[in-house]
Amino acid sequence: MGLISNRSIFSAFFSFPPLIYQLAFFVFPLFFLLVLSFWSVKFYRVQPDFTFSNWLYIFEKGYFWKSYGWTFSLAAMTSIIASVIAFPASYYISFKLSENIKRIVLLSLIVPFFTSYLVRIYSWQVFLNDNGIINAALDYIGVGAVAMINTKLGSVIGYLTLSLPLVILLQVFSLSNIDRNLVEAAHNLKCSPLKTIFLVVIPAARVGLVLAALFCFILSFGDFVSPIYLGGATTQTLSILIIDLSKAGQQWPRAAVVAITMIVTLLATTFLALRFAYKGKS
Amino acid sequence: MSESLVEFRNVSKHFDDYTAVDNLNLSIEQGEFIALMGSSGCGKTTSLRMLAGFEEPSEGEVLLRGKCINHLKSYQRNTPLVWQTLALFPFLSVVENVEFGLRMQKVAKPERRKRALKWLDNLAIAEFAERRVDQLSGGQRQRVALARTLVTEPEILLLDEPLSALDSNMVVHMQGVLTELQRELGITFIYVTHSQSEAFAMADRVVIMNEGRVQQIGSPKDLYQRPNNHFVAGFVGKNNILGGQYKSEHNGIWVLAGNDGDYKIKASEAEPADRSAATDFAISADRVFVSRTVNSDFDNQFLCRLKGEEFVGSAVVLYLETESGEQIISLVTQAQMEVLGDLKKGDYYAHWQSDHCHIIKP
């Protein structure tokens, strides 16, 4: 008896602080955000109210849906591109490198996180500028300058900067957990190495691969640094829309509507992705 | 001379500075059930993996039907393997697992489904065809792994400790399934195991390996009755290993001068070239009898005292010591124990026939 109650006190002691933290800084603000979306703005001041006008206002605007469509498709495109680019690297790291070299490579994938994302985005400007390094090189070989900064391509490059190392790390962890015997068993049953990747390696690592893509989607969907500094706000993403709404005329309730729409979208995407990842698993 | 199905010719495998297999020579015939047996690290699994195409020999040749297959990758040869972990694909259903090999051979879908189901039926697991692999018991999964390899109708099947994850009742049952399958199909089984009971229960021939080298190849009975060196004598069954200096020979019986007097042993094919060196011989514990008096039916007898006893079911292992301190073990039945009475009191003799002794190499 004494032991059990001691232990539960012990575990409660350690589990309460994070629980309280979550309540105070996540659940409560989220609830407040929801409440805020029903408030109104009069004379540039937010005041308590109960009105659906913010929801109707936002959902009636064509620019909101256009922005939603672009944000969603850029994030989806980025997670597909990141997954495809990352996979060969992850495969090589997990299956071909010796344990020692693998450790060094994994460490080097963590290094980008040492530098602020903002700094890394600024440094991309040097490369992507109309008279930046890449265009200078293209000009030199006679291709001529290609607009890269202040385009959707710029945004996607920024999203990839943010998420690619993480996607590779997550893919490597899931690929490293595949039972090597499965790969050998496929070879043993006359499956060529290339076919084995598609018929055995990818299905066996499905959960991890989907999670990696999902993380990339979540990071890109909410990011505002890349679309501003590399996308040049040519495409108004939802994150930029939130900034604009809150700055212009103190429309915090309308910004809350956009934010909640984003959260719901991410929840739905996560739910569907996990369902797909764990399909046919206990 | 007809050519063997599989032949290892002077095959060695080195990993960095470690030699896993050292000059393996072995021929395996069509339709044979052969077991490679030894403790872990003896080279048995490495040998099997060289045959399956997962390791390339450092030296020598692996031949399949007389053709060197050293450089063929696993997917370029037809040597299906059943893994210790079974290596079933967790993302495929039972029947899809079984179909996998046929799918690789580009067999049309209806045909391969039919053949897969037939094999599931043969192995009495047809009812689980649509289940996921992780919903099956160990024994059922074992059958799926067998079906997955056998469905491609190979002429050879490699098995790497396939029964080690099963409980003991299931092991005996699956041994029956395997021997029956092998006999029915007439294909060659190469079975790697550390378990003496599995190897001896199923195999026609057993290859005993230690530290990368073959110690002895023979039928289970041969290995049991005539271990030819110290390692095998110590590894198989319960053997006494005794030795002495050669003194004389009479009617095919050698006399060796040992610590407790003369040992009489039957001269055998394993006779050493140099008789002047000390000669060791093995005598199985169940051939060593114990009685209260000298028994002239036996030509070896030594006065002993009891050091310990161990009950193993219906039999008792007696740990005896001779006057000079030589250790002798004897396996006697419970019935014999009753006749002997309390061994802590009085004298008794260990005795055995020279016929049952045979010379072993160091």
C-alpha cells in the first residue's frame, strides 16, 4: 500500500508540471482564440461580443480561399518534394553507411538547426537574388537570369530549408528500424534490389515515411518567414494573411478565424495521414 | 561420378581478421536432409548464407549442380531460405506473403493465388489466408514461412534455426512436419541448428562444426557411437574420454597403460599412425556399468567411489572417481540403481567392454 501511494505521488509530482504547462499555454490560449473569433472590433478596439460576422466575413472573401488553396498546395508540394529528395539520401545513410560514418552524417543533419532559420533564409537571398550567385552563374554560361526570389519557387526553397534535414532524420530512423532479414528475404525470393525498395523497404517503413512528410507539411503550412523573405509575399499565404489582418485595423477576431481554420486543417491532415500510415496495423 | 547438388570446395570466409569458416569441404546430394550443427560462432550460419548468396566466400568455391555460384547474388540463384526470425512481410497478408516469390517469377495473379492457397492448405493454415502475419501464433507463422519458400518449388531448401522461437511441444510437432515434407517432396533440406536433438531427430547426415571447421560428418548414429575427436566426443551425447600409453596389441585389442592400470580398447579405423604417442579413447556413459563385484564378462573394470549423482528422468548420471582421481560418468537406469543399493556404502566397480571404446583424435 505504502509503496503504491508513494509511487503515485512520485509520478504525479513529475507529470503535473508539463500538464499544467500544456493547460496554461496551449489549451487555454486555444480556447481563448476560439472565443476571440466571436468578438467584434469597434473603433479599432477588440471588445467581447457573440457574433458570427468574422466567420462570415472571412469565408465570403475570395482572397481567403485563394490564399488557403495556395498555402495548402505549396505545403503539400513541399512535403512530396522533400520526401522524394530525402529518400535516396536516407536510404543510403541507413543501408549503405557503416555505423560510425552514419553517426557523423546524422550529426551533420542536426547542425543546420544550430543556426536560426531566419539567418538561413537571409543567406538564401544571396543565392537566389536576381543578381545573386546562382543567376550570376547562369548568366555566365549564357542561360540568362531566372527569377527565383519573390516567386513560389523561392517559398518552396525556404520551406525545404526548414524541413529537409528533419525529413531525412525521420526517414533514416524509420529505415534503420526495418528488419534487414526482410530485405534479404525479398532478394532470396528473387526480388531485384530496385524492386525491393518499392515492394519491401517503402511499405515496411510506411509509418515513418508518412510521419516525415506530415511534419514537413505542418512546418510549411504555418511558416511565414519563407513566403515573406523568399516568396516576396507574391503569394499571400494564410500566415501572411493573419499578420495583415492583425496589423490592419486590429482585426484580431478575423485573424483568429484564419488561425482556427489552419489548426482544424492541420488536425484533419494529421488524422488522415496517421490513418493512412497505420492502415492494416493493430 | 554423378555430380553433387551442392558442393563446398575449400571454402573459407574471413571477416576482417576473424575467420568464420575455415576450409569447408562438403558435398550434399539430391534429396538429402543434412544438418549443420554447432554452437554459436561455429560457422554454420555463415556457410548457409554463402550458399544462399548473402556472403561471398573469401576463398574456395560454392558449387550448385557443378556450377560455381560464388558471384551470383541471392536474387540470381534459387536457394530459398527460412530465417530464424522467419522474415515474413508484416505489411502483407498471409496469402500475399506466400505469393511473393511467384509474383517475382511473374506468374499470373489467378494462378499464383491458386498455388499459394494450395500450399496453405497443404500446411493446414488455409483458414488464415487473409489474416495479417502478426495475428498468427508462432507455429502458424512457421508454416507461412515454409509455404512462402516451398510454393516456388525449389530443389533445395535452406533452414536457419527455424524452430528456435517455438515452445518445446511445437518443436517436436514441427520436426514431424518438416521430415514428412522433406520425404514427400524429395528436395534437399539444409538445416542449421545448435540443437542436437533437432539435428539428430531429422537429418540423414549431420555436420558438426566448431570454430569454423568441420569436426565430423556422419549419420546421427555414427556420430553418437563413433565420435572421432575430442570436440565431438564432448559435444555429442555423454562420453568419457580416457587415455594412456600404448603397450601391446592382441587379437585386435590394444592395451593402454593408464593411471589406474591397463585399459583394453578395440583397435579401430581411427588408429593413430604413431603408436608411441599417448592415445585417447571415448566410451559412452551408457556403456559404463556399475556393480558391487568384479564382473568377468567385462574386460575393463576399475574400483570407484561416488562423487555425485544427477537424476535425469528415468535414468541417473553417476559421477565416479577412480583411485587415481580419473573422472568417469555412468548412465544407469532407476531399476539398476535399486539393485546397487546405497552407493555411499561399500565398494563397487565401473566396467565396460573394449568393443565399446574407440580411439579419438586429439
